[in-house]
Amino acid sequence: MLLSEITRIVEGKALWNFDDKDCDVCGATDMLSELLAVGRDGMLLISGMATSQLIKTADIVGVGGILIVRGKNIPEEMIELAKKYDIPLISTKLVMFTACGRLFCSGLSDINGTRFGY
């Protein structure tokens, strides 16, 4: 699923212009520990945390993008770090449950490759 599709599905907003990096993410997780343990390059990290440490950790793993939920106020430092590491950063006002549900029902797989409909 393309990052532009993800942004549309969650009624999100790109926090920096990554149009040239509208990559196809291969799945998603909402747990950083799970991403570190079994994640693959190109995964979408869905998080309620809005910290620079999240960007640094995501860079190590090679995520395809980060979606911040609940309309959190994203610090400018975090946005600048995402730009520096070339990590697409999206924000949505949706809560975690709703954002994950919409993406899963739209065909995005979880970290294990499971898709809607089993």
C-alpha cells in the first residue's frame, strides 16, 4: 500500500513533503519492540509517541514510514529529524484502534503478513 493511500485512508496529513518517496509499505505494526524483533525494511510504524527517539529507532530498522495517531502535537525537532533520515511522517487525528482497523480493512497486512479475511 502506498504512503499516499495510507494518508488518505486515515484522513492524515504528511508532515513534510515526501511525494518523491511515495513507497509501497509491506505491512504495519503498532509495537516498536515487535518492529525491532521481527520487522522488515519498508514497514509502517503506527505510534502514539511523538519523540525524536522514535525517529532514531525507526531509522535503524529501516521503516517505510511512521504514522502518529490521536492528533498529537509533533515537535518540530521530530519533523526535522524525519526529514534528515528521509523517513515519511504522517499524522492523523484518529485513535490507534480506528487507524489500524481502517488500514487492515483496506488491505494492509500486519507484521506477520496477515491480511483482512485471514
